[in-house]
Amino acid sequence: MIHREIGHRWGITYCLEDFASLATAQNQMERAARLFGAADNLYTLLRFEMPPAERAEHDRAVATARAELGEEAFAAAWEEGKKMTMEQAVEYALEES
């Protein structure tokens, strides 16, 4: 049962990462930064480490959002995302933008 719950949480976190990448592609950088922050926090809780190829793609998307927003605004949005619970992050990801 515990393994299923961890798998479920990992799957949700992975989807949040995808929503963050999508937000970056749609030039919604503040949204992307929040979602990346939420996913990063959840990955840390799950002790998940991305494979190198995925990490490179992730790092490019994060760098794009950071460059567009500026360091201060990016850091603020990232921290807001890190404070979200999984449920709050999912709700935020599914909101109309």
C-alpha cells in the first residue's frame, strides 16, 4: 500500500513538472516558476532525483523562466510554489490561466 501511495505521489509530481514546462512554453513564466517550485519540493520529499536527460530539459525550462522574470520575481514565485501542498499545487496547475 505504501509503495502505491509513493508511486501515486511521484506520478502527480511528474505531472506538475510537465505543467510547469507547458507554462514555460506558453510564456507564463510566473506560473511556471510556482509549479517548478512545487514540483521541486515534492521531489525532495519523495527523495527523487531526475535522470540526466530529464534534468537537462528541466534546467533549460527553469533558466528560461528565471531569465524572463528576473531573479527576484522568479525566486518569489518559486518559494510560493514550494509552500504549496500537493493538493494546492494540483489545483493551481488545473486552473484556467
